[in-house]
Amino acid sequence: MGLGSNLERPAGHDKALAPALSVDRRTVLLAIIGMLVPANLAHGSDSAGEIHGTVVYRERMALPSGTVVEVQLLDVSRADAPAVVVASQKVTGAAGSPINYQLGFDPQQVRPGHRYALRATISAGGRLLFTTTQNHAVFGDGPNQTEILVQRVSQSVSLFGEWLVEDIDGGGVMDRLRSTLTLSEDGAVSGSGGCNRFRGNVKVEGASILFTPLASTNMACPPAVMNQEQAFLNALGRARRFEIHQTFRKLVLLDEEGKAILRLAEISS
């Protein structure tokens, strides 16, 4: 009997086979996609669907409490559109570099012909501290770049924060003696002259600044320490304007004639 001959089949036979054939085709398609996903998913990966690596930064510093490290797998195929997040993981409790991560993802979302990269950020208190500035490619022709280097983010310096005195009236300050000033957005002022603690209030309008008389403790210290403390408090009382030097992260207080009477450096949190 020829291939073109009509074969008698039971009624409904073709319909009964259709769902089974559909399932078989779907299974085969998924198997093909699985074969197209790169086998070397990442250095140190134990199985498909995971990327292991580290987030590193070069600065010799500890991370503040409450730090959150986020690692993302991105589809960066389209240069004219934002990257698409394929998977992400957040790591808490990190104290410093390097920071281990283990990012899980769905291999079916890794498509042949697309380009993929890893991105990492480190944040604390809602403020971005570090972020990636280089391309860390994965699933390409070259090795997977699972060690993610992040760079320190330059924060805009605000008047409100903690400052360390570096110079008083052009005469410098004593080594190893910390005179500090803390300014709060609600107008509160506090700090240390080096011996005694002080507190009070400040009024800020544009670039103008005016400190109210400050109340301080009354401890006795060596004469040189007391002299610097008194000079510091006197300068605060004479301050009328301020300047912030963003590049060097400095605060300069000036008197009513525009003369610099205090230079302070930002104390990083």
C-alpha cells in the first residue's frame, strides 16, 4: 500500500494524538533552550541558575551598620533602552570588602544572542555609597566577570553634619586634639571644644549663619587645650557667613568682613 493511500483510522484518532504531540514539541523546545544557555554560568557556580562571586571595593574602610548590598543580573542587549533586571539579590550585614554573593536566576530568561552583565550597589541609610562603573559581562564569549568592582560615590556635602576643626584664625590647631561641630537641620548645634562639650542653636539663611550663645560644661584641662577651646568658641560667635568647598569637603566660616576664621573638614559617617 502506498504512502498516499487512505488509511482507515478510528474516529477522533487525530484529535486524541494532538495534545500528546503538543506536549512533546514543548518538551523538545525547552530542552533546546536549555542547551543554548552557557554551561559555565559563573566561576564557582555549583549548578545552573546560580552565580557566585564577590563585590569588592579598594577603599580601606568598614561599612556602616545597616548596609545593604544589591547584586543584579541585567539584560543589556538594547543600547537605546534601560537594562532589564533578570534577577537580583540583597545581602545585609556586610562589614567590609570582599562581600560574597550567590545570585539565583531562571535559565529560561537567558536568551541566545542577548548580552548580560552584573551590577552591584552598596547603600546605607538610604544613601548610595558604592556602585559599579565598569561592565561586568557574563554569558558571553569571554570569561564571566563575577568579581564585581564598585567605586565610591561622591556625595554632595551638606552644611548639616559633623565637622572637625582644622584651622582657627589662621593659626592651625593642636595635633591629636579634636574640636568638633555638629549642625542639625532643626537648628540645633553641639560639639566639643577639645575639653568641654557645648550646645546651642544656629540660624541659617542662604549663605548667612549666626550662632546663639553656646552653653558648655565646665571641666578644666591643660592651658593649651583651654586656649584652643576658647578660640574655637569665640570664632563661632563671630561667624556670619559660610562657604562649602565641595571638592575638598570643607566648611569655612567667615566673619562679617568676609575673613575666614574657621576651617573644618567633613567627618564621614
